[in-house]
Amino acid sequence: MGPASRPRLLRWLRLMWVGALLLRGALTVLLLYPWSSDARRMAMKQRWSAAMLSALGVRLEPRLEALSPASLVVANHISWLDIFVINAAFPAAFISKAEVRHWPLIGWLAAVNDTVFLRRGSRGHARLINEEIGARLTAGKRVVLFPEGTTTDGARVLHFHGALLQPALEARCPVVPLALSYQDQEGQRSLAPRYDGDISVGASLASILASPGLVARIQACPALQPEQAQRREMARSARFAITQALGLETDPEPGLSLPSGAGLPRRSNPPETPADLPDARRTDALPTGSLNPG
């Protein structure tokens, strides 16, 4: 027997709920954000993200005892859903590719939610971005970075790029590895939210809506202190901590010897797009940044 699936009507009702939340978010940005303090904006973003998870039928299980207040949070990246999961647990600024700033609606929502836009391939621009990240860290904010630079199916963690960890070292702020995973109602690793390869936004959304009992788990690993290492070593250590927390088998990074993981199952069934839900062709990638309107 295949995995359980939500009834068609319930999926459509949830999809309409998601649409209503997007409209509410846009109105919040237009009508409330201009008159709100930064703290209130963060609170609105967290509540809105939690409501979005409810609409999608995703239950959040956070373990954040090790999370530091002003820190650079580095996480493995599986889906566009990761952004809502993290913001529902703790609101933060995100780092996104620069092209997203020019996308209709999405770029606007990202810009008003403290997103740092990175133009790839420009070292001069990277220095400016590092200054922006450093300013946010110095101001006591959390900044979230997906150092793999792309998404995976969640059954592996790719190499971590360490260049954007430099602001944390210069600001002497901790780097907190964040392990993110999704499980189905049977407690097995779920591939439903994945947004890698040729999977489109529509296919990923339809797969999430069709999956009952989906659980998003995030675990903050012990913070890495800036005086302990250089950025490349810090990136390797963060990746090691995340693979350990997820129980994944992974190829060792240079300078590290990783034990065999034994924990979460390796894979579940790949996501499918129910014929009764809309699909959308994937463009480049959904932004690695905050799309939440608050």
C-alpha cells in the first residue's frame, strides 16, 4: 500500500486557506508594517508563519535550547517551506540571491522582511553583504544562512560554503548549526516537501498538501564560538554537527572524519503531484530568504 493521502476536498480547502493567508500578509505589510516597531514586525511574522504551517497541515517540533539570541544560524536546506518553519520557530533575517529582489510580489515581501540580497560572483558585493550581515548581528538579530547554496532531498547534506560566515567571526557572534528534517505520520523521513532537481513549486506544494501528519523538526546544535576557528573550519564543524543531529551518513569533509550515521531512515517515497492540484514550472530556485510578510 502507498502512503496515506488527504482527501481531494481537504487539499483544496487548505490551498484556499494558504491563498487567504497570502492576501492577509500583503495587507499586513501595507497597512501595519509602516506603523510597527521592529519587535512587533518580528512577532507578526512569527504568528503569520505559524498560521501558514497550520494551513499546509505541517506540525512544528522545535528543539531550540541551544539557540543564541544574536547569532548566525546555518541550516541544511530542503524546501521553500524551510523559511516558514524557521520563522514560525524564531523570526530572523535571511540571506537571498539578488535576483529575488526583482521578482513580482515575492521580491517585495522579501525586501520588507529584513532580507539581505546577495549578488553571486561579485567579491566586492560580497564584502558589502558581509557588512550588512554584521550590522544585523551587532544589532542583536539572528541571521539565517543556507550554506549549501541549494536544496537537497534531505537525505544528505552538501558541502558548506564558508564565505558568509566571516561576519559572525568579525562581530564575535556565535554560529549555531540548525538541523532541519521532515517526517511523515509514521515517523519516517518524508520527501514530500523537497524542492530539488526538476521538482516545481506546484509539485512540492501539492505533495505537502496531500501528505497527512507531516512534521517539521528543527534542532539547534551547540553554538560554535567565533574564537574557536577560521570560517572554513567553522563551516566544516557546522556541517558535521548537522549531519550528526540528523543521523545521516555523509562523505567526510577535508580535515574531518565523520562516523556512520544511524538514526532517521534514508528515504521515503518521492513526492507526486495529484492530478487535481495545480502545478507550476520551476524557474531557478525559490529564494533562500524570508518571504514572510509578517
